[in-house]
Amino acid sequence: MRKLEVRQVDAFTSRPLEGNPAGVVLEAGGLSADEMQAIASEINCSETAFLLRPQHGDLRLRYFTRTQEVDLCGHATIASLQALLEEGRAAGTLTAETRVGVLELEIGAYGMHWMRQATPRFKDWQDDTGELLEVLGLTHGDLDPSIPVGLAYTGLWDLLVPVRDLAALNAAGPDPRRLGAHNRRRGIVSTHLFCRETQRAGSTLHTRDFSPAAGVPEDPHTGTASGALGAYLVKEGVLAPGRHIFEQGWTVGRPGLIHVDVAEGAATVRVGGQAVTVIAGKFSLPDPA
């Protein structure tokens, strides 16, 4: 029987049982993709990160939802940095190989960690907004007319939907089956709703994220989509370059804060947050046949 060091870490919060829980497998070398998928399904977080030896850089990261591998995951990366800090890794910058390229990460000595995401890319939304709103359980009157619906990428393609206020945001009730099919047909990983009304002073936006195409009906916190959203809104002139705080998770009882740092012209974007380990132990896995 093999024993693996694992953690469950709540990311984008400093309080246990808030933020977004991620699995972290610290020494994943020798595991097959099928074994990683089985472990992620057993851990049962929205995503689990597997830390491997790199060909280039300091480490390699692979990410699995309960049902499939994904190219990048923000909250599982922040969780991995917290696990490395607790394992004695010195604070500072490091590089990680991912399926979207080599990314710069930063371990904060006091638990504020950062990841630089893939170079932002954008597309106009040219599809049927009426169908989209129907699938989301919204109407045209729920939209914020001052911001266009759009698509942005910082490692995954996200569909960004502006709504007028918290009441409309909280009222959204997507059909997971229909939204998953809608997103898969268009190569979209998540549909990310946001508004400028917030729950707390000091936040820039309040958001919700739905990723049924990746097996996650509603994600408490979404680092990749937050980075994509921040870059998109700077590109559109809605937000100024610099640091912003996006709040998420209130609708699922897991509030938390995602820090988003966008460079001038939306050329680069970093996402940061705190994290706290809630479970640390051994995962038992059968020996290979």
C-alpha cells in the first residue's frame, strides 16, 4: 500500500471553512493520470493539485476536478503555495510548469500568495445572449447595460456576464446540464457572473462562477476566472490598472476575497490570496498490479 502526503487547504481566506477548499498532493511523482483522477474524485474538492518534479523551473503542477483534468486552477495553486510554506519552503518567487506554460508564483512569508496567470486573450461575445440568459435563469433587465458580455482567457476561456446588482446576481439559477452543454459547445470552461455592488466596503466586485462543463456546478472561488475578469475590465476601461479585490462565495456559505493585480493595458495579470490548511494526513493507494 502506498501512502501519499495530502492536504485540504481553504484558499482565498484566512479562516477555516470559508474560501474554496482544494486538495493538494505534495509528492505526486509516479502517479498515472488515472490515479490522479481517482484521488481527486476521492478527495472530492472542486479541484486537486498534484505537485511533480519539473523539467524546467521549480515544480510542475497538474490539476483535476472530480471528473477531468483542467489546464489551470487558481485556488488550487494558492493552496499548493500554502502547503509548500508549511512544509518549510522559503518564502519568495518560484516557477511552475503547467499545461498553459511556465508561470511565476510567489510564496508570501505571512500567507499572502500570488500566481501570475497566462497572458490575457479576449474575444467578443457574438452568440445568442437571449439563450444564455435563459440558461442562467436571468432576463435582459438583469444585465448591466454599461458593460458588454465578453470572453477572456488567462489559462482557461471564461464567459463574463455583467449583472446590474447583488439581487440579480443572487437570483441567478443556472440549469447545470444545459449550461454545461452550452459551454462545452463553445470551448468555455466557466460562466462568470459579476456586479459592482459588493457585500463589504473595499471590494471592487462581487462574483459567482458556474463551471458544470468541468464538473463544478458552482465554484465558491475561481482564481483563473477572476484574473480573466480583471484583465477584461481593464481592457474595456471599466477598471483602472492596479490591484483590486473581488469577493465571492457568499451564495454557497464560503465567503472569501481574491486579490487581482492587472498591469497597464491588461498585458499581465496576477491573482493572490491567503489560505489555511484544514486537513493534513496520508492518502492510501493500492500498489500497482
